[in-house]
Amino acid sequence: MSVAWQKDGYEAVIGLEIHVQLNTHSKMFCSCPNRFGDDPNTNVCMVCLAHPGAMPVANAEAVRQSARVGLALGCRIPPHSEFSRKQYFYPDSPKAYQISQYDQPLCAEGLFRVPGNDGFEVRLTRAHLEEDAAKMIHAGGEGGRISGSAGSIVDFNRVGTPLLEIVTEPDIRSPEDARRLLTLLRATVVAIGASDCDMEKGSLRADANVSIRPIGATEYGTKTELKNMNSFRFLERGIEAELERQLEIVRGGGMVEQETLHFDPASGSLASLRSKEQAHDYRYFPEPDLLLVHQDEVVLAELRATLPELPVARYERLVAAGLPDATALALAIDSELAAYLDALATHLNDLKIAANWTMGEFSAHLNSSGLSAAASPVTPARLGALVALVMAGTINQTAAKEVFAALVDDPAATADGIVGERNLATVGGDDELGAIIDAVLAAHPDEVEAFRGGREQVIGFLVGQCMKQSGGRADAKALQSLLRARLAS
Amino acid sequence: MTGLDVIGLTAERASSMLQARDCTAVELASAYLERIELYDGDVHGYLHVDAERTLVDAAAQDAAGTTGLAGVPIAYKDLLSTKGVPTTAGSKILEGFMPLEDADVVARGKAAGLVSLGKTNLDEFAMGSSTEHSAYGPTRNPWDLTRVPGGSSGGSAAVVAAGLAPWSLGTDTGGSIRQPAAFCGLVGLMPTYGTVPRFGVVAFACSLEQVGPITLTVRDAALLQQIIAGASERDATCTGPREPIVVPTAGRLDGITFGVPWAELEEGVEPGIRARFDRSLQIARDLGAEIVDVELPYARHGLAAYYVIAPAEASANLSRFDGVRYGLRVDAPDVRSMYEATRDAGFGPEVKRRIMIGTYVLSAGYHDAYYLQAQRVRTLIRRDFDAAFASVDAILSPTAPTTAFEFGARLDDPLAMYANDIFTLPVNLAGVPALSLPNGLVEGLPSSLQIIGPSHSENLLFRLGAAFEEAHGFDPVPPLLRGGSS
Amino acid sequence: MSVRRIELTTDEVRHVAALARLGLDDAEIERLGFELQSILGHVATISALPIADVPPTAHALDVSVELRPDVARAGLTREQALANAPDPTPDGFRVPPIGS
Ligand SMILES: [Mg+2]
Ligand SMILES: [Zn+2]
């Protein structure tokens, strides 16, 4: 069951519009490099600048990657799709129209599932391919805020970057679910390598359509559009704030107005944005410079067959293997950690123990060191050797921690080497333990008396003493049973 | 004076003179430049001429040793981008604009060694049928300087008719090559859609237009088509011709069946034009062809469909002229008023008219009734032609219902102006090729025959055209020039 | 040429001009309104045709579009890019404030 937002008899109705920049080499409709962070207006051509006579030629790889994403999100890929012109005047749009898709998108309706104990399904309306807009640097203005700016400078490097716009139905019922959906969707797109989905660089952008309605109502309330929530946290907070704002309005007997809002993470407030085309009349019509895009069934089948394991599938595999829901979810959205886990598991050929170490000692080390799983010196092979020693009873947990720390400090060291040098192997041999026990019993006659007199708990004290004598290397279980045997005799 | 008489000189003849070393490319170019100097003041066919640059290019061709058509001069409609040479599209909004690249067709002309004489006048953004809508003043018809040369490629036609260029390139969106060719007694080809690249052609209506030749002879048209036709990686709609273009030789028409859409010829065709047309049918029969009636029931809706679809595409194509990246900018306190002031000052009345129509027919509430409906009519017109070509080899009609009209005659009546393209528009809507060629004079003015063929039938059209051409024995040189020359 | 009566209010004409970002004065609005009425009056003759079942033709060719291999090539230098700009800055294109 999903986590529903419900207050004062109202429920949240949320849909997302997600823009993903595809990581192709070249732009969507021209051969300019598709690259982030270069000097302004250095990755542009006649097409980028919409010079008279410039013509768009669509990027085959962008079409291919879009189809892969569509397949990964459970969308239908129609036999042909069409590019259309979406018209609006704005300095970030050199042609004053964006080449997008209208009634024949590349990816048609789909169903995307967020798995887990409180998982849920969201219908996808479509995913269509389009071109990104230019960047405007607002002299005097701040972070994309436009009003009161003393003019702007346009940088056309970003214009024409391939964008896949993924639109969901308003099936999301809480800000948290919106965040969880976006998280899993991001993980899915990253898993197939279509985009790095870096919200800070803007290669993943999410807008939310938000409305509230009486619980159980079937028709939708007036929705507002939230823009610029450039982190998962901001998305959740922005929607939360907007739901509260709308609830305030209806509580006061007012009516929510349809508008576009801009979330300001600093103040947590929402400001109304001027819309690009006042009349919102985009005058869509088919792009005559591009013919229909036909999809070959054979090619699509091949694309479907060659998709990597997707987060949802991974989640199911891990749960089936007996991992707890939370662990499986965490690994589902973290491909790199999941890959580490799978590698470690093959060394140990025990997924559960591998998961304990991956999520425990290893994750803790990643957090403290700030390293990524792939970058950590503790490779699956090295950790595998360590865990093997524990599983064999050669060392105990206390020693294992010490060995792990040594593996982090010295990338050249091996688990066996460290255990040898520091003499960390457990003391398991009966005679050696026997000697320790004899010494301890001799040193504590009163406690021995007390135990034999029925004070069971004294055994703890005696075990402690023996462990101390062994320098912490004694195998606790063996020690217990041996000690009991001695006391019984 | 070079003493070289280029009046009526075909490109084909010019190339053989060059190869025979009867003249050099520089002498040839100089001869045209001198005539331009002398007569273009009257004709105003050129918007831009750079004699020095032309002579340098010509000298380079001489140095390289002229083969094929290398060294032959040409004029380009000023809708075609020319790298480092001003390209205005006949509009104030592009005054001083310097393209960064050549249009594909211009690049192909250069590759073939053609020497550019300059950029020719046109109706602003190719929107018009008289060249009166140029922001830089009208072009005059060499057959009668009180009359229009047709349009929108009026400059490209006039300079060839006036002996100010051996041949030229125009563009045809609704008749803009064929109608001026008709008014100026020349040959003009609207190629099959998707055979000539549009990259670098300032866009008017992308789904309708192609670049094509305006020439003195059918053979020249084929020669120029050989140069410009072919797929381009810069135009996703251009896959090139299905078969190589063949330069035709005149012959008989035995076994050819022509269709004539009699029903469409009932309205508005001047008697003189009609008489010339009937005579050309007789010529066809004499050459062994059969003439049958064909129905194009939806062709009569072509004008209406065209004046929805073309303005709709144009309204979007012209939105890029916003004063931000190039061209005219009229300063204003905020972006929106800068857009509005710039576009108000930069566009002429006909362009504004079409932007308004196009914006209206695409706007919310009207899109389906106008734009979608026009696209359905377009489907039916294509079906009409498909059905016709199932039973005939080609369709004959006059190119235009009138001869060249006088300046101002239709300027205040847009519909009357549009109606002059009644026979040419359906061809663009269907995307099929059509050849226009001289069909004798009516009261001293050229009339014209249009031969429409199925997609990729250029070679057939050239062959048929050559046959008519020879039978007509038409002299493409206006009497005025005979008087004006030497 | 057949014609249907089309009524366009001045406000409608102004709205269309606003959509098209044409800053027209009252005289132009009036003239264009008149011309639009006559031109639309003619083109509107097709809106009555009973052809709702006919598929619209949006593209001149039915074949699949030619796609481009994903190969990046250097475009223009910034100097070239800015060469035609009416109001260039050292590294970009200046536009007036967005305003309200
Ligand atoms: Mg979008
Ligand atoms: Zn580019």
C-alpha cells in the first residue's frame, strides 16, 4: 500500500512530468557536442541558432535510447511516431518553437511499479522525445528567477540537447510517494545507461501537477504546476508545501487557481511564475522538416532482450533470496552497491551473508570514507577472503572488525596476512583453552563454589575471565561448553 | 566591352564555347556583368551583385581548366543562403544578414564550377506571384517593363529573360518557379518533392517547396537539375531522384497519353491563353500523342487548402525572426515589445497577412476546422493525381490562366493575386513534378504550357518538354533586347 | 471563386497578432481584419466538405525519416555565432528584460 497524504477529508492528487537529458554524443537535431559546462555559445551551429535555412536531422541514438527507456518503464512503443512543433516566443527558444511530439509520442502508455511493502503502481501517460531550451543568464536576476532582471544573456550550448519527457497520470497520492517514484525511475534510467540523471546538472528535472480533492471523489480538483524542484528532497518539500497551501485555500472557502508555481528551497515558499505563452496556445502541428519515425519490431525485440537487470527485477530477486524488504529496496535503487553485493556473493556463494557485510561493515566504511563502492580499496575479493575466515571460525567478529580496518588502511594487505601477522586466529584447541580454564578456576575458588551452589550467572564472570586470559581470541562457544564440562566434573 | 554577345545564350552553348576556348570564364562573366551594369537598372532583377568577386571566381575556373559546366555563370534567388554574401529573402528583417554556410544547392553549383553573378529579387520570403512584395522594390518583366515578371522567383526569371544570366535557380512553393518562367517566356521545373535538398533555403512552407531551375531551354533545365538533385544528410526529407537525370533530345510523342482536366479550365482562363493551349494540344496530337479528359475533382479546392497549409507552416518558420540572434532589431524596454516592434518593422504587408492567416488557422478552436481539414483535402488531391496517372502519362494545363499583368493590378486584392496560381498550387500539394515551358505569345506576351507528371518522372517531363519546345520553335529573347543590345 | 461569410472581431484580430508577436497599429489591425475575413471566407469553403473520414496528409512523403548517426562535430566558433547578433556581449546574445 502506498503512503497516502490525507488531511481534513482531502486527499492529494499528484502527477509528475519528468525531463531526462539523454547522454548522447551529439545533440538531438544537429551534430554539435552534447556536453555540459563548456564556455557559453561554443557548442552551437546554424541549427542551434535557428539561422534561416537550417534544418533538423534527428539523432538515431536518441531515438534508440528513448525506446529503451520506454521499454524499461513498461511503455508501448507504437509502430510510428511523429515530431511536432510546439510554438512559443521566448529568448531560450531560437526557432520560437520547440520540436517535440504531440499526439504520436515515441513511447505510449505504460505502467510503472514502485515495489516494496508499501509499493504502488503509477500509470505513465507517455514518454516523448524533444529538444532542450537554451540557458538564460539573468543579469541582476537570481537562480532562474526572472522578474526584475536587468536584461539577460542567452547561451545556446544547451539548446537542442535530447530530452525525454516522461509524463505520469495523476496516480500519486503523497509527496513521499512522488519522491519514491522519481527515485526508482531515476535508478531505472541510470541502470540502462540512457542518462546520468544528475539533478544538480539539470540532466534530470521534475515538475509536479498538484491538486487536492475530497477523499473518495472521482473527478480532479484544479491543479497547479510546480517547477524547479531540483532535488529529491525539494520535490517532496515543494509538493508538501503546495498541498498545505491548497488546503489552506479550500479551508478558507476559497478556490485554487490554475497557475505555475516556482518552489524556492531557501524559503520553502512558492512563487507564481509568469507563463511563457500568456494564452497557452502552443499551436502544435507536425514538423514538416522531419518525416514519421518508424519503429522496427525486430529492432524493438532486440532492444527489449538486451536491457540490463532493472531495479524492480533486482528487488524481486533479492527478496526471493530472503533479504529483508528495506535491504532489497536500498539495493534496487543502488546499482553500484548491488553489483558489489553480487560479486561478494559469488565469492562466498551465500547472498544473505554477503548482504549483511555489504549493508553493514562495508556501507559504514563507504559512508565514513565518502568513497563509492567501485572506488573502495576493499574489493569484493578482499572482503570475500575476510568473510570466509569468519565463516570458517578461524577468526571471531572482534578480530574481523580489526582485519576489515586493516584492509581499508593497506590496499596491499590480505585478510589471511593480517590474521597471521597480528595472530588474530581464534584459540580453539581444547588443551590450550583447558590450560586457561584451569588457571581461571584456580584463581577464583569462591566463584566456582557459588556456581556449583547453583548461582548459574557466575558462569558469565568466569567466561569473561577466560576470554581476558585469551586476549579476546577465544572461540566463545567452545569456551562455554568446555568450562561447563569442567565445572560439572 | 568584351564584344561577346550573350543574348539568348544557353548554358549548354556557353559551356561548349568555354571548352572550345572560344571564350574564357572571365570574358563570359564580364559580358553578363556589363549587361547587368547597363540594363539591370531597368529590370531590377538583382538584389546583390559583386562584380569583383564574380570575376575572381571566374578566373579561378579558367585557371582550373574549364570542363563540363565549369565557368558557366548563374544567378541565385536571394532565398538561397550564400556563405559570406548577403542573403535577404527580399525582406527588411534580414537586411545585412551574412549566412555562415552555402545552401546545399549553391554548394553543388560551386562544386560544378558555376560562377555566381549575384542574388536575384523575389517577393518577400517568396510570398507572392508578382515580385511586387519585395521589400527592395519590384522587378520588371523584360517582355514589357510595365508588367510584373511573376513571382516569387521574379528576379530569377527576369534576369534570364533579359540576358543578365544564362540560367538561374528559383524556389517553388505554389508556382514560384513555373509562373515567373511562364510570364517571362522561359522553362521552369518544379522537381519531385524530396529530390533537391532544402538546406540553406530560407523556409516558407517546408512540406511544399523545392528548389528548381529557370532556363532558356529544356536541355539546360535538365543540365542544372543534374547538378542540384540528390540526397543530402542536411535535409532529412531529401532522398534524391530515383534515377539519374537525363538530358533529353527532341522526338515524337507516339504512345504518350496526355490527360487534360477540362473541368478545371472552365473558369478564369484568358481566351488568348486558352487558344494557345488548344494549339499545343494539336501539336501533341501531330507528334503522335493521345489526349484524354482527366478528372481532378479536388484540385479546385487546392487554392483553399494551400492558403491554410502554406501560411500555417510559414507562421512558424518566420517566428525565428525575433531580433535576438541576427537580422533587424528594434530596441524596446522588454523582450516582448522588442519582438513586436522588430517584427512589425521588419515584415511587409503580405508577410504579415500570411503570418496572421497561419497563426489563426492553427490557433485553439480553429485548428481542426481549417488546418486539419486542409490536410484532408491535400490527401484527396494526391489521390486525384494518383488516379489520373494510372490512366495517363502526364497532365497538361496552362501554367497560369493569364499573361503577365500590370503593376498594381492585383496588389489590393490578395485573393485575385492568389488565384493566378490556380493551376500550379495542386502540384505542390501533391508533391509531384511539373515542367513549365513557353507556349507562344499572346498579344506579345509569353503564354505557357504546364506538363505535370507522377513522382520521379522528371526524365519523362524533359523528354516531352523537348518535343513541344522543338515543335513550338519559340524564341525566348524579348524584342526589347534585340533593340537594346549591341 | 466561392466564399463563405466569416466574422472577425477586432479583439480576435488583436489576439492573433499578439500570438504572432506582431505589434500592429489600429489601422493595420483594421486592414488585416478585413483582408483575413475575405481570405478565410474563401478557405472556409473546404471546412464544409464531408471528408471527416479522410486521413490528413501532414508530410509530403510517407517514407520513414532519415536519422543521423550520433557523431559529434565541432560547430561554429563563438565569433561566427555572434557575427550576425544585433546586441552581442563578449560571450553571448543580449536581450532586454523579460519584464511583466
Ligand atoms: Mg516538454
Ligand atoms: Zn548545433
